[in-house]
Amino acid sequence: MDYDPIKDRLARGFARRPWIRTLVMLMTRQVFLRELEIRRRLRQLQRAGLRPQRILDAGTGYGQYTLFLRRLFPEAEIVAVDIKQAALDGLEEYCRQRGIKGIHYLQADLLELKFEAEFDLILNVDVMEHILDDEAVFAGFARALKPGGRLVLHTPAVPESMPEKEVEHGEFSVGEHVREGYKHSVIQGRVTRNGFDSADVHSTYGAVGGVAWRLGVRWPMRMLSVSHALLPLVGLWELFWLIPVRLLNELETRIPKTYGGCLLLEAHKSQGES
């Protein structure tokens, strides 16, 4: 199934009615486990003393993470990058209407980033599975970070036992993906050989999170892929399942697991590198 046409139609709705963006962001905060995990980890880092001066949101999309970073680190300067100019225009207009400042908007391919030692923190959420030359992007992230900088990344995962030809060349569950996901060992290796001195990986989306994802995301997206006219039905579906899905997601974050359908990676650039 292809997600981009559905997301693009929603984005056009955002442009006409900014309140829809607010409503959708409130909804995704409840149903997307990845958003819960990212917010949780960033809050932990903030409580532990992280105070970034410059942040790169690499693949901002609808802008929900950019806006969260703006609230969590109010003194930081944030650069929101996306390959789609329309996504940036919509976010910029939304922020203008609400008086949100300190965000810069840059249309760019992540393969062509030109930053050199400018950022303390880079956030990259569910983007790398769309990029074939991922090692070039990891190297670009390392160049863009200041010494001691940090990359926080979320992406789909696959079991260590999966044959590599199925990971990189199989029939993917999402049409826009160029790989099904990452083995923990593979993504650690690609990050550490491209400018990072350490990379810690944690599993997300275990069995409970998988149920929540199917109820709150997969099945509604399937309905929208059939017809955009089903949007009212999808809205009712989401309202009905909202609380159960949120509770399942909260439970998922508390269950120890060795493997899940996605992973959360945190990588550090050496203090001695520039």
C-alpha cells in the first residue's frame, strides 16, 4: 500500500483549514506509538540536562516533532528540513498564524545536506526506510553535528535472521519503502562507520504495539486508500478506538522486549571530531 497519496491529500486539507492540522496532530499523538516513544525519549534527555542550541528535524513532514521540539527546548534554534516544499509551506503558515518563532524552513534532499558542525541534536523519524543511499545520509548527519552531538532516529526493524535480499529487495509492505527495515546490527554498523562513535538501539512496536498500530493506523489507512470519501467513517473509527489504542501504546512502552517491528536509535558523535 502507498501512503504518500493519502498523506498528500491530508496535507492539502491542512492548507485550507489549519484547525485540521491541530486536530490531526492531537490524534496522532494518541495512536502513533513512535510519537509516544520519541516524545518520551526526548523528555528523558531534557531532564538529564540536554540543552541543544541548534536542532535539525530531518524530514519534518506534518511538523508535529518540530513543534514538540519548539516547546521542549524553547531557547533552541530549529531547522525543519523536508523534500516537499508544500509540507514546509503549510507548517510555516501554521506557525505564523500562531506566533511560533525560532524555526527555519529548508527544502532539501537529505542526501544533499551541506551543514558542517552546526547542530547539537538531529531528529529523524521514519525516513531512512525511504532512502536507498542511507550511508550517505548518515555521513551527512555526522558532518552536520557538532562534536558531542546526538542523533535520535526511529525506523522500521526486521529480525536478524531475515535474509538480506528480502530486507533490501523484497516485496515491501509500504510501497514507498526501499527496504523493509533494519536489523539492529546493520544499522549500528552503518552509523558507526559513517562518523559516529557509538549507537544504542532499542526495540519499539512489540506485540501489543502491533495491535495498536493495526487498529489505529493500518486499517484506517487501508480505508482511505480505497476512497477519500471514507474519511468521515475513518474519523468515527478513530474516535471509537482512541482510548483503547492509547492504553495499548502506553502498555507497550512498559513491556521489556528484545525485538519489535521498529527501532529507536541514539547515536553520538565523538567529542574530538569536527
